[in-house]
Amino acid sequence: MSGDTVDTNSNYLAQSLKDLGLVPYIKKVVGDDQELLVSSMRELAAVSDVLVVNGGLGPTIDDLTATALAEAAEVSIARHPIALSTLEKWASQRGFNLTESNLKQADLPESCEIIANPHGSAPGFTLELRGCLVMCTPGVPSEFKPMVEAELLPRIRDRGDIAATSKITRLRLFGITESGLQDLINESFPDWPGEVDLGFRVQMPVIEIKIVTVGSSDNTLNDEWTARFTHRFGDYIIGRDSTRLSQALNLALLEANKKLAVAESCTGGAIAAAITSEPGSSTVFEAGFVVYSNEMKQQMLGVSPSTLERHGAVSEETVRELVTGALGVSGSDLALAISGIAGPSGGSDEKPVGTVWMAWGDHSTTKARKFFLPIPRHAFQRTATAIAMDLVRRQILGLSTDVDYFSELRRR
Amino acid sequence: MSGDTVDTNSNYLAQSLKDLGLVPYIKKVVGDDQELLVSSMRELAAVSDVLVVNGGLGPTIDDLTATALAEAAEVSIARHPIALSTLEKWASQRGFNLTESNLKQADLPESCEIIANPHGSAPGFTLELRGCLVMCTPGVPSEFKPMVEAELLPRIRDRGDIAATSKITRLRLFGITESGLQDLINESFPDWPGEVDLGFRVQMPVIEIKIVTVGSSDNTLNDEWTARFTHRFGDYIIGRDSTRLSQALNLALLEANKKLAVAESCTGGAIAAAITSEPGSSTVFEAGFVVYSNEMKQQMLGVSPSTLERHGAVSEETVRELVTGALGVSGSDLALAISGIAGPSGGSDEKPVGTVWMAWGDHSTTKARKFFLPIPRHAFQRTATAIAMDLVRRQILGLSTDVDYFSELRRR
């Protein structure tokens, strides 16, 4: 209610409900006010089959969900044995004792059932209220979102007469905008059938496409249009379901039995961090060099002072020498180098903020490309990181590395 | 309701209302359903002094705000002369004729008053309903947001007895859990006054505390309790408002006129990436070494093979040698090194997954600490990155680096 936090949980839930062919009926947001919570739960339960309550499960005094639901349902609060043992296990794994505040998270409405929360200390719980299934869930997005598909959707599906014969194919694309993709789909598939629903979800920098056939017992329709889509846009597809770009790159490296080294200037370690955020990355990642200053470019990776002087740190020559240096120092099979102007300052007329050079190669061949990403610093770093990882992925898989990434990002 | 659009209008309005010392009471979101809109308007008007209705003013058949409000207030719909002339002016400036769809935007509840919308074709309008001032506004953010300060806030202020004297202080803390902090506050301040409201927001890995005094003309109360809070928890406070840990570290480095180098194993570049995500970081950051393999630890930073053999890569000896190596190679004033087992595999009985060593120092002294963070890989990397940055921040500021980070994270 303060406006400090933008709610993305309800969007995530609404998007996920599409898989069941459902649209939410009412969303209501109220502050930490017991009376208002109680009346809202009663009012919404009276007009709904399922009510998802989000937030207010924490250990502090302004976390009122359990007491409000108990009051709404006219049951008492009791220490729930499963919630307690979950909390105890959570605490013992971390080697500390539960305080009174922690224990409050196990004080739940009597006769409620627990919903597992694998990513946090407070479990969710369900209770019947006025013929409505009320599901109370944690507000922290990293806890809530994994619970939607694992815990909420199955309970919602079980609740009623909801088609269980739908098929959903999720494809993950990188390098194309949502509107660009929509235009190309309209153009490429004038005959796309109405029974095959196409959903978009932007999870920067990746777009997820859902191909959904609901209520049909005939999955061949889904398979057929997934195949046609893949044939047309396969170049941009990095994987299925929740595949991240770093996962796709690491998988390509693993299957090619190659190790990568990375020399980063403007991304400051973000590429190395993305690759090593994935389990098992030590098999495919050798070393990272965050060569932020010109001195470090020379000293760590042997870029020649005359190259830096003549062409500058943001130049084809410099990134090519960084690749050579990274291959030499690390002994890895492949190397990737990046140097650019992330801004907000540091640009010039010749090389404005947003200019970035990337090079990648092995001990025999190196390629280089220039991009222009005139977007804020954080977006620049995130986009440059993603493009760089995708270029190496494409190189390894034998796909074109001359792809026109996003229509709006012009090469200069 | 589809989840396709994230609502930022209500956040913008709530943030703006803070200037009047107001917090919204209820937010309700419903789809394009006349009956539900009418009942929602009546219900909300009955419990509020002001109701802002956002969206549904457009020219299409699913834009129902005007007809719903008319039905809720039991008045008829009529073509509003001011709305009509606004529309006509808007169209003539653009050189086109108004269609029937356009004209629908001038059909408003009888006796309503117009709110100017300088950035769009559809004006807003207000109507009294059950003693509540209902203000209907366009949903397009670029139209709505400029109207908040110009049109909505003055009408809300005129509506009643609103104090313009609230004060909000936002403090950002790192190194303590929400529940631990709540316990310590209860213990330290049994006399915390009811008029001073305390709000928590977890923005992993930082906690934000809001100290709010509403409706008091006496800001000294806020200042006094902010001072008492700061006196008690100052050690954990990294800054005010939206301060990030990387910002706090970079500021400390800048003010001390020091440059940092970072040698990372288990965090894989995430520390360097966090530091360099901040504008101006080239002034305080010299170089990053992502020494993922034992070979790289030796070759890039001169860790001795016998140290690695006798003590292992995750050891006090190794991280201390990494600091020495990073200082030597980079010539920076300070260096930070980290080596640990992020998991999910790679642990042993002696060094289980979650074990991590950190060392930091300058050319004369190096300190080292061990932590145990038995949490999933992403959380491990994020938490280790944050602790490491905070240790350097504390070192520079002369604060204790022996702090007991989070009660649940025990040193082993």
C-alpha cells in the first residue's frame, strides 16, 4: 500500500492460471490491518471458489495473515506440528535456535493444511472458508513463484471442473523483441489455427513463448505447430521451459567438451558471474579477467600499449588482443572479450555511451562485432552480457553469429 | 487481470500520497464487468473519502467506467459539453474527424466534473458517490502520472483535514534478519511510542526500516527515534533510502581514496559485477580475478601449489595468498578474496557445501574469516557476495569486522 513495492506476484499467478484456461476474478490489496483483512477474506471467499492470499506470513508483528484467517473462519490459532517441524528443520540446517518471533510462523489457524515452501522458512497453508479454498502464501517473490506451479495450480485444478487435457509447450527465445516476434508470426503463419493459443512472457532478456492447446485430447496439434514454430524461429530458441541463457551456453560448452575464459571490461564480471551461477560450471569455465583499467588490460592480458593508444580500449583491435591474451594466460579452448562504454559518462562523439565491442574465438580464429546499446547502465550491462553469451553459444553450435539482435539495436 | 501488464500507476499514486501523509486504504482490481464495477464502486465509496478509479475511459466497448459510475450513482449518461469541446479540440489539432467511438468518450455521468488530461484524448471526471469523491482517470501511465500531482493531489488535499506534516525516514540495514531485528527492537525499546510507526521491507540481502510519524506537526519525534534506532543499530545501517551495498562500499572506497581488487572463486565474478554495476566504479575498482580452477589460482595470482595441496582451495591460507597475489598483480590499495563451496556438489565431511573463506587487506595487514552458508547455490553466491562487500566496507570505515552476520549463519 505504500507504493514502495511493485507487485509482480499477482501477474505471475494470472499468467500461470492461463495454463488452466482461468482468469482471476478480483484482486484486492489492503495494508496490515486485522479488521480489514478479516472482512476482505470473508467478502472474497463468499464470491470465489479459490482465494490466494499473498504476504503477511513473516515473523514480525505486522504479519497478520494467520490470525486474520483464523478470525474470518472463527477457528483458533494453534502451533501447527508440521509447520513447527519444518521450521525446526530449517533452523537446524542453519545451525541456530528458533526465537519466539520465528516460532510465530508455526502458529496457524486450527485444522489448516500446510503448503510446502522449499525456499523459505514460513510454510504456506490452506483453509476452507465459506466454501472457498483459501491458500495463504509468502509474499517474497523468490518463495512465492516456485510454489505457483508446484503447489497452487494442482490444488486449483483439483478444485473443479477444469480441463486436464491441455498441452503446453514452452519455448525460450533470445535476440528478438516481443513486438518483432509478433509481427513475424503474423507474417509467417497467416494460417495459425485459433485452437492453438500463443502466449508471450517477457523475462528479460529472454522471451518465453507458450504454445497451448486446451481441452483437446489431440496433442498432435500442439506438436505440429511447435514443430512449425521451431522450424521458423529455431535460430532464436535457446531451450525449453525455464532455460536461462547461461544454462544454454554451459550446455553447449559441455557437449562440445570446451572450456571458456572471459575478459571483461564494461560488464565488470557479470558474464563470468552468470556462467558460474550455474551448477557444474567448473567443467566449462576456466577463468575470468575483469580488466577494468587500461593498465590491467596490458598487465593481465598483454594488450599492447600502442593498440590502446591508437585505437582506444573500446575497439576491435583491443578486444581481439584480449581474446588472444585470455587464451594464452588461461590455456582454455575458447575465449570471449568485451569492452564498451556503459555510461552514464565516458562517451565521446566518435564512441558514444552504449558503444560496445565483443570478440570471441579459439586458438586459430577470432571474430569480432560491434553493437550500439544506448540504454541505461544496468540494462546495457545485462543486454551486453546476454548478447556475448549468445554469440559464444551460436559459435559452438555452428549457428550464424551475424544475427541481427533486436531490431532496435543498430550496429554502428 | 490477465497478468500481461504490471500495474505501476497505483504505486505512483501511493508514493505521491506520502507527500500528504496519506496511505491508501484499499486497492481493488476487477476486469471489464459492469456488474462487478458497479458493486465495487459502491462498496469502496462507502468506506472511503476519496476513490480513484483508474482505466476504462477509452473508446472501445470494454471501457465501462462512465456507465458503471452512472449506474452506481443512479444518474444518467449524457454528452458532457466540456468533454466534447476538449475532444473536438484534441481532434482538430491532429487534423481528423471524431468517430462515434471517439464521441463515446464524452458520454459521462450527469453532473460530473471534468479533470483535465493534457496528454490524451479522454478527460478524467469526478462525481460524488455516498459521500465519497470518485475520480475517474485514464489507465495509460503517460496520461495518468502527470495528472496525479496536477489534478488529483490538490482535490484530495481540499477534501479534508489532512496533515501535510508526516515524516518518513528510511534506513537500510545489512547483516541482520527481519526476525532477529524485530526481537532486538522489542528488547531494546520497550518504550517505543505508538505514534512512531515502524515498517519493515526485505530487499534481499538488505532490510529497509521505515520510521514514520504521521499527522504530527512535530518532526522532532521522528528525528529522536531515528537517532535512538541509529545509536542502537548503526553498525548494521549501510545508508538511507535506496542505498545498495555496492553503493555503500564504493562510497566508502571513494571517500578513503582507495582502489580495490577482487579475487573470486565461488562467487565467480559476482562481487566484481556488483561493484562495477555502479556508475563511477572505475575510480574505486582496479581489477577482478575469477580464479575458478586451482591452476588459475597459481598462475594468475601466485598461490603456492603446496598451500593448495596441504590446505585445499577453500582455506584460510589460500584466501590470504589470493589477497597477496591480487595486491601484487593489480597494484591496488586493497584486495578481497573469496573461496568456498557453492554446491550443490563438491562438499566433503570436513568442508561441507556452504563453507566459505574470505580474506581482505592492504599491503601491511590481511584478515580472514570463515562462514558457513548451507543454502542453495544462488542464495549462497548472493549472500557471500554481500558479506564480502560489507566486510571491506566495515574495514574501511573502522567498524568491527567481527560482526555476527545473521543469527542463523554460524561460523564453524
